[in-house]
Amino acid sequence: MIEFSDWVQKNWFELGILFLLSASLATVVWFARNILKTFRASQEQVGALLRLSFSDVVPVQAPAPEVSAPVLSEPSPRGPNWLVAACRALVRWFQAPMGSGRSSVAPWRKVFRWLQAPAGS
């Protein structure tokens, strides 16, 4: 056990780098899984739209006899990811006009003027 603690003390920097690389790899894998899930959901939506558009073209047939087989349905649509929703809200906030539209001075300009003013004035 003493050899292991000596080894850790000698190689602490390399262990830290190994930990950071492992955390980075886990983050990349997590993002890749989310991106692939999003692509799959969009492909399913395109497929559903194609089925709907082609169902209008196909002539109506006589009703089929009732079958006791289970009916497959479309999966329920998932809501947006909270991270995607937060990023969209941040982008909308950046795109919003900074001023209030009136001739008054915006609050952020007051803060900048206060920071730029010399102390004690």
C-alpha cells in the first residue's frame, strides 16, 4: 500500500490528466447519443409525413375484415430537451433589442457609465 501511495504522489499530474480525459470522453459520448436520438426522431417524423402524404394518393379500398392482431401506433413525440430549450431561450434573449424603445437611457448603459466614472464622483 505504501508503494501505491508513493506512486500516486509521484504521478499525480498524470492521474489528473487521465481523469480529465475520461470526463471529456464521457461528455462526448453523451452528446453523441443525444444527437443521434435527435436525428432518429427527425427521421421518424419525416417517415410519418411521407406516409401521410402517400396515403392521400392511394385510392380508398374496401374496408378490411377485422383482425384481432395488435395495432402498431406511432411513438408519442418527445418534448424538447431542456438543454436545447435553454439554448434557444438564450439565443432569443441575445436577439432581443437592448433598449426599451423610449428616449430614456437603458439600465445596462447606466451600469457602464457608473463603472467608467472615476471613484468618488
